[in-house]
Amino acid sequence: MIRVAVCAPSTPLKPERIAAVNELARAEFPGVELHFHPQCVASEGHFAGSDELRLAALLECANDPSFDAVWFARGGYGAGRIAEAALAGMDHAATQKAYLGYSDAGYLLAGLYRAGIGRPVHAPMPMDIAREGGEAAVRRALAYLSGDLGGLEPSLDHHPTVAFNLMTLAMLCGTPLMPGLANHVVMLEEVSEHLYAVDRLFFHVSAHLGGIAGLRLGRVSDVPENDPEFGADPEQIARYWCQRHAIAYLGEADIGHDAANRIVPFGVAGAEKGQ
């Protein structure tokens, strides 16, 4: 039995979402036992409880040796506020786990990867059950936790790889949470940003990615309309900044804020695929 703790380092999860994910897991993944921390439904302003409550819940889940993985409930701003304290409070049990999430959870995934704690994984989260076709996303994560690697991003190879939301990575650059990414393939996706903002984010991020093996661009979705039009699409923006900084542009990545979001274990995933 794979025992998975779910906590919300950022924003709260509605009880009906928890019920839907539990129902799916019980029906289709009897080998996975989910434990939603009560903190998941806490609310204090924007956040799933105070910084202190969210930190305590995360450490409770990470440091409990009875859990095999920690699954972040959803994104939304907040994880970065507690990430450094969380890393400082993690013990030996925390190093034995997988940590799954994306979007704002990238603050924690980055810090964990930099510190060599556990196995950070870009993957769908419980909140994705609310998306159109979201059951498929939740199934993908539960299948991965069960040992099924069919949901891995198809381009993964022998290169160490990471995957981030573009805004999240831009905020990480220059902080104590930012891991070294030399010789890595970096996959980036974005949601709900104007194209001029995507260009501005690439201006910043690309200056911090010298020495990487290359960049892949996931889906840039729900782009607000700009008047006048920006004049370049997301791929053209990525290519422009890659060329400015002599970064190899490697093409598309099958990741994004949607139900099709694929799984990217941080580091070398080729071994998991039998390559």
C-alpha cells in the first residue's frame, strides 16, 4: 500500500474536491491510500490558513515516516512564504518521499531539489479534478504513485530535467531556493499572463539559465487579449530569448495548467523509463 499525505502549502481545497479525489482513488487505485490533512480546507484570507499553520501541516506530512509521498493539494500563491522554513524543519523521514505538484508548488519543488531532499515531481494535483477532463489528470498522478510511468512527459531522456511555471521560476531566480540547473533541460509553461508579460518573464529567466542543456516550452494558456497585439506568439518569444542567451530551444513540452499536464520527475527520468 502506497500511503500519500495531502497538504495545502498555498491555497485551500474545497471539501467537494477532496471527496471527488477520494472517490476516484478508492474506485480505481486500491493500492493508494490518501490522507488529506485537515489543513487543506483551512482559510485565512487568500491562504489555506496562516503561514504557521501551513508550515506545520507540511512538516507533519513530510516528517511522518508512515507516508511514502506528499501531494500538494493545489497551487495559488503561498508556498514560497514557507518554503525555506519547511526545508530547515525537515528530518530524515522527509528525504525518503516523493513530492508532487506544479505551479506555485514549484517553490517547494525547487527548494527540495536544491537541498537534495526526497524526489520532487512536477505532476497534476488534487485541485485538477475541477478542470474539464480533470479526472484524467488526477488518474495520471495516482498511476504514477502506483508505479505506472505511462504519464511521463514523452521527451524525457538521459538529461536531468526540471519543469516550472514561468512566473514561479522567474521569482525563484536569485533566491536561496533556486537550484543549479547547468546541463538540465528546463521545461516552462504559463497561464493567464499577457504576452508582453511572458516576454518580460523570459527577459529575466533567460539571463539566469546559462549553461543549461536546452529549453522546452509547454502550453501558454488563457492569454488575456492585448490591445494592440503584442506581435509575437509564445514560441517566438521563447526562441527570441533563447537566441539572445545562446540557449538551445528544443521544442514543445507536454505540460501546462490543464488536464493534459504530463509528469516530470526532477533530475534524470530516463532510468525510470528504462532508457
